[in-house]
Amino acid sequence: MHLNLLESLKTLASPLHLLSLVLMYRNIELPSTSPENFELTFEGKLSQDNRWVIMANLIPWSEFEAEYASLFSEEMGAPAKTFRIAMSALIIQERLGISDRETVEQIRENPYLQYFIGLTNYQI
């Protein structure tokens, strides 16, 4: 399953070279956090058995980050989001079969999705 996921990610990421013409990229390392350290406003904990937690831990985000960053200019255009944020949003959208706007709303409302995209705490 891990290999299939990596191949799928590479396939999804391949058209991103077109973005390099208009977007700038600043490689900002988001701190990595474990589900038990993800801060929730109600002092709860994320379940290790949640599908989004499991999937987040299967994907080698940092392995793809350098290749993704190389597709963008450091000086031109608006800064792009990190690979993890961009790819995880696409994965969420595809898995749930939802629109761009609904993807944003789902991420805004769901701490598991916020963990999946790489945030370290729940942001309302």
C-alpha cells in the first residue's frame, strides 16, 4: 500500500511544474507533531486509529518537499503553500469527493484534517 500511495502522490504532483511559472516558494519547515501532542482547544487527544492520522503517518512528506520546492521561483510571485498542505488538501478533496470550497470548510471544522495537513494545533 505504501508504494501505491507514493506512486499516486508522484502522479498527482507531476503537473505542478506549471505552477513554477507564477508562484514563488519559501521552504518553511512546519514542526512535525505526533497525534498525542496535537493541541485541541478542549484538551482532548486525537485518536491514533483515525484514518487521517494513519494516512498522515504513512506519507513521507519531507521526501517530497525538496522536489516540490524546486519547481518554484524563490523571487517571483506569491509564495506557495508547503507540499504537505497542498498535497494533503488534494487528497482530502479526492477521498471525500468534495469541491474546493467544501475542502476548505472541512479542514476548518475537523481537527483530524488539520493534523493531516500538518498543523500542530487545532485552529478555529
